[in-house]
Amino acid sequence: MKAIFKRELTSYFNNMTGYIFTAFTVFIIGIYVMYYCLKNGYPYFEYVVSNVEFFYLMTIPVLTMKVVAEDKKQRTDQLLYSLPLSMKQIVLGKFFAMAVVLFLPVIELLILPPILNIYGDIALGTAYSSIFAYYMLGLALTAIGLFISSLTDNQLAAASITFVIVLASYLMTGLSSYIPGDSFSSYISFAVIILLACIVIWFMTKSKAASLIIFGVAEACLLLFYAIKKTAFEGLIHKVISGISLFDKADNFFNGIFDLTGVVYFLSVIVLFIFLTIQSMEKRRWS
């Protein structure tokens, strides 16, 4: 795993990707620090962090688009499969390399609060809680991007799909307000989610039969539950969307609350998508 980690980490700085990612994020952090803390005199460093997270929409797709897709396009993934390493070690090596690149701009965030505290009264606990949430959010989005990259050999496609998913997560709660809260609308929304999930399963397995069986069983269970307890669907889609939004999970940290459930959720998303990436690459290994 160490060799994969070093190879991937080096690759980010053998071209401009690592430098552009770090420089762009540091530049954005500097702008918000200047605007909120220096120009307007706000002692709330969490304002800076909560605004900087928006730029994950642009940086995460760039960071993750090539991590597996490039190997698949150049056929160098066949060399990875021949190494005396498990697929878990290969995927974790790639993920940890991206985690290090992701951490480089965070170093600036860690240094700034004590410096600003010299000239004002910064709530260091809230500031560092916000930075922690910012990094955990980035790791969760990186794991999702890693999985998307494992599904294609086209870097542009991987970046585009990752961007759409990150954008959807960012706008999820706001967009959910346009979905009616009645029981039938919630039922239709869950039916569509099941359909999309089965399309992803088909894309990963290339098995129409398995995808159709899972789709049929899931839709039948959903319909049965809806018929038995229709009232339970009242406003349920809004609750679910609010509960799974990655960006919303960081809000408590920005408000000065160290939310352990948020930490568990971020870790769960990371583990889930690393697992899915391993399965996706294992499938290609034996195909």
C-alpha cells in the first residue's frame, strides 16, 4: 500500500493538479479571511470555513477524476492487478494520497485562528471544530469521487458526474422544498431513488437480471409499505433528504456544536464508497 500511496501522491505533483488544487483553495481562503475577519472585523472564523466548503464543487472533481480513470484508460491498471497487493490496499493507497493533497490547504486553516486571535477574540473551539468538519466533508466527497472514477476510463466523464453529485448534495435540502410533502409525492420520490440505485447496480455488475430482480423486490416492498402505512410517508422524503445531505451535516460544527452523529455519518460514507470502489475494481480485475 505504501508504494501505491507514494506513486499516487507523486503523480499529483508531477503535473499541475496538486499545485492548482492547493493554490486555488489557499487563494479562496485568503479572500474570505480578508473579507470577513480583516475588512469587516468579524471574530467568527467559522464564517470563512463555511463559505470555503462551497468550492468543493470545483476542487473535488479535479482531485478525483484521474485517480482510477487514468489507469483504466492507459491500461496501467493491469499492472496494479499484478502486484502482490489486495484490492483493498490499492484503493486505500489511492484514497490516502488524495487525503494528503486535500489536507495541504487545511494547514493554512489550522494556522490562521491563533494568528487572528492576536488581534481579536476568536472562538478557537468553534474554529477548529469547523475546520475538522470541513476536512471530514472533503474526505467523504473524495471517497464518492474515487468511486465515480472507478466506473469509467474517461476523466472528463468522471469529473462531470462527480460535480453533479457534489452539486446535488450541496443543493439537496433547498431543492427538497420544491417536492410536495404529501404521502404520494414521497412514495414517487422513493420509487425514483430505487430506480436510480438499480441503474448504478446494473452499471457496476452489467447484470440486467440482478438489477431487475433488485428493482422489482425493492419497489414491491415500497408499495406494500405505502399501502399498509400511507401516513408514514407524510413529509418523509424531506426528513430523509435532510438526514443524508453531507453539507448539512457540517452545519452543527459551524454553529459551535461538535456533532458525533455527523462524524459517524462522514466516516460511514467514506467506508461505504471505498468498499464500493473495491468491488468495482475487483469486478474489472476478473473480467
